[in-house]
Amino acid sequence: MREQENQADEYRYHIQPIRAASSENPEEEINQYYGLIRLKLAPRKLFNLSIFNVLLVLGVILCLGLASLFMTKPTESAIEKRQLAKMPAFSKEALFSGEYTRGIETFYADTFPFRDFFVALSAYMEENSGVRMDDARILAPSPNESTDPITGGAPSVPSSASSTAPEGTSLPAQQDAASSSQPSAAENTDVDDGIAGSVSNGIFVYKGRAMSLFGGSKENGKWYADVLNLYKQQLPDVKIYDMIIPTAIEFYVPDKYADLTQPQKPMIDYIYSCLAPSIKRVDAYSKLQEHAEEYIYFRTDHHWTGLGAYYAYTAFCEQAGLSALPVSDFETRRLDNFIGTMYAQSKDSTLLGNPDYVDYYVFNTGYTARRYDYNAPYYGIPHTLWGEYAQSPNSYSVFLHGDFPLIQVKTDIHNGKKILVVKESFGNAFAPFLINHYEEVYIVDQRYFQLNLVEFIKENGIGELIFANNSFAACTPYHISHIDNMRFQTFVPYVPEEGEQSSDISESEEEDDGGIDLRPYKKKEDDLSIIYDD
């Protein structure tokens, strides 16, 4: 033993780093080095260290396993802003096809303990690998990725929804109605729609601002205009407006990166040129461009801000012959620390260092409102225009509480004027301004509305109609087909089977003072569906 210690001392004090680095047989010298280290550890200590390492690893695995069993399973990811997978239902067919086990695997992967933490950590490590030049980053979608323009996931189609377009629809030849799948909107969310639409756009991140790259086609733009022209043909006595809203990339992409995205102004002008002369064009673009240095778009979310929507409201007033109220007439309220959809999609950590805030405006005009939920278009529920409880990452839902098929607003302005807004989520921040000028305002979400819109407008004596869509939605088949379908779709209520509990809502309650005469639309069939009249 004494001789071995002397050998170790000799190795420690006489072998120099330069000499070791230049050894002709470094592998042998490394083995000799670690062999001498092992001599310093008694066999018992070495055994105990091995046992400790094994127990540590097993303990971590056991803790994670127990956590996965007993922790509350999340249903959605705040970081990814999507619904997480659910435990699949068991069946023999699913088991033997492998679908059941794949579903369990997906469920476990989606509900793994501390999953959001690991997702954020993975994104951070990926983002910081390599060199980032000029504070710019471009994120492209996966080549096989097919995203739904509402949530970023695969579009869902209710099993009872027909997707057959009737004769006479304006659907382009290459585009069948199946591509405009009806969304399942039982759960309302503020996450948009057309921003991730049919174009295979990526995300451009520059100095703490994330923006979707635009790439619309003229064919789809003309299709959108043709659909609006059909509305004008069916509603000749209704004043129709179209307002296409540019997105942030149009004003904030640096010149040297301008080739990454298609300019939106030429596309907006082209769509307007295809509209019937009697349809009024609202020039929101010029107003937003004029105020581009102000806080009119979020940095971490794809929407515009309340201030951006206000400037679009002033553009509408100019076209409609109204006097826009100054923003100083409104009470401004604020929600701080908003991290929105662009971070959810990009996971770019630079966005976290510069969070947004949401300003919304409360008016002096008195009003009452009712909302009509998906699959319940006849049952009005008392509603407000501002969801002041909203928190990040859903702070944008402070406007209208998010997306609903229909919101009806009655104001204290008794001038007999009624207007209906057809919109996606960009319209949520815009529509409330209209209560300052109209006796009744109807707010329709084109993705979820299930009644026949043309008949609805006629039956309720609505004299004005405005389509408010961002430039992505105006070039996205998903949205265009939904706008088109509303012209002829008919809602068929669900009739419970014998023995099944039915709604407690009575016929008199169905026609409660929501103010909307819905009786012309009521039909009874064996299932809940949207059908198309031939």
C-alpha cells in the first residue's frame, strides 16, 4: 500500500500538463490516471457511491411517475395556446388498430409533469444555439404542417355538419367546400383565425416583435370579393361596407427583410377593385399607416391594439358619414403584462423581455347585450362588451370576452339605426365603438354563426352590414367559405331522443327579450347540423 501511494505522489507532482498533452500514448496515461484515483477510494466508499447514484436516478423517476399519476392533468398549454390531448376511449377496434395505444402515448406526452417548463427550456436551448445576426429570426412551419387558422391545430369538423356547397355558390373551381371545415366552437377562445391561414407563412422576429409573413393569392382575394358581391345582390337595400385590416408585418418589417413577405396594400387594393361599386370601401390602411409610430399593434400577439382599432373606427365613420368621437371622450383602462399568440407560436425568449399591455376603452353610452353560444343560437345570455377579468396569455379576450357566434347590443341611442358586423377576432376590438352611433349592433363571428345570415338581416330590419377582416382572413379559403356559407346555411336544432333529458328552457324563454325574432329559423330534425338549401 505504501508503494502504491508513492506511485500516486510521483504521478501527481512529476507529470506536467504539456508533457501529458504530448504523450505518445494518451489513452494509456488516462487509464493510469483514473486507476490511481480509484486507489484513493476505499472499495466500500466506491460501492456506497454507486448505490447512491442508482437510488438518486430511481428516486427522480419515481417522483415523476407519481406526479404524472396524481397531479391534476392540464387540459391546455398556456405556452403553446392549444388544447392538450385527452385520454382515449377504449374499444377493441382502437386497441387492435394501435390507435388506442398511440392515443395513450400522445396523452401522456401532452400531460407530462412540468411539461410547459420543459417546452420552454427546449425552445430556449434551440433558440440560443448558433449565432443570431441583427436581432432577426425567421421561423418557418414544418413542411408537413397543416394548421387550422383558428387555433393552429388541425381543423375540426362536427360529424353532423354537411360540407357540400349548393349550386350557385361562388366557390372557385379548384376549391371544394370540404376545405372550409366547420370549426367546433363549443369553447370560445381569443386565438385567431386567419393569421395562420392557407398561406404557408412563417414568423419573423425582429428586436422583440414577432410578425406573421403574408402571402395571399389574387385568386382567393377575388373569391372573397365575389362572395361580398353576392351579399349585395341578395341584400340590395342594405348598405354594405368592407374593411380589410393590414397586419403588423406591413408596417414594421425592415427594408432589408421586405422580400420575406408579400406587401398587403396591393392585395387590399385589388380586392377593393373587384367589389361591386355599391359596396363601400373602408380605408383602414391609410389611418393605420399614418399612426404606425404609435402603439397600434402588439409585439407578442398577432392582433392589433385597442388604439389601432380606434383609428379603423375613425376610417369607418368617414365612409359612413358619422362623426367619430375623440378617444379622449372614453375612459381608458389597461391590462398589463400581456404575452400573446406570437410567443406561443415562436417560443422566442426576446418577446418575454418586452411584454405588451392591452388598453381598452369604456364608453358613456348605455347599453344592454346578450350573447348566443354555438349550438344554442336561440338562447340569449346576458353579456357585457368587456371581459375585464382577462389575463395573459388571453388578455385580448377583454374585447367581447372572446369569440362568440352572435352578440346583440341594444343602446340608449334611439335613432332606429341597426348595423351588423361580420368579423374574425380582429373585429372584437373594433365592433364596440359602433354602439356610440347605432341603436342596435349585431356582432357575428363568421366561423361560428349557424343561422342563415341573409334571412337574419331581413327579419331583424338591419340596414347596414360591415365585413371586418384582417388581410390574411380575406385571402384564406377557410374564412371565405364560411362567409359564403352563411348566405344559405340553415340551422337544425337537436331533438333529444326518447328518455334523454332535454333543455329546461321553455318556449317562452326561447323568445325572451333578446330582441331577435328567431322563429322563422326554427326547424326540427333528428340531429344538429348545418344543411344547405338546394
